[in-house]
Amino acid sequence: SKYASLLQQLRKLELQIRQDVETALLNLAYAKRRAEATRKAIEQSKESVRIEIQKFDLGKGSITDVLDAQSAMLEAETTHYRALSDYNIATAQLDMATGQKR
């Protein structure tokens, strides 16, 4: 019957929405963990730069070591900003899946 067909479509839609929300929640949790981890990587890389500059100033390190540390810091920052972007995308996906506006 038409009612049974509509009921089946509704159930499929409910399952799809539930799956979309669960996927969005998982993506959001992963993106949050990644953003936190990459933020810590930036802190560590800044400390490495500080140490390499200090060693260089004392004549115990090379400019290459300083430049390598700075390069690693820039890479850590780039990775962090990508993670933040992924977090914002995951937030938007969750909002879309739940029909919310922030």
C-alpha cells in the first residue's frame, strides 16, 4: 500500500540521518584529537627552535640545525592549521546532519 511504502521511505531516511549524525560525530571527535595533538607538536617544535638558536649563539650548533628546526616548526604549524580546518568542516557536517545552525 501507499502508506506502507511511505513508512518504509521514512525508516530509510531515519536510518540515513542516524548514520550521517554518527559519522559526523566520529569525524568531529577525530578532528578535535588531531587538532590538540598538532597544537602540542607546535609547542615542542618551538622549544626545539629555541634550543637550536641558543646552541648556535653559544657556538655549539650550526645554522643548518636552526633552519631545520624552523622548517619543522613551520611544518607543524601547517599540519595544525589543516587539522583546525578539518575540525571546522566536521562541525559544519554535524550541523548539516542535525539540521542545526550555529
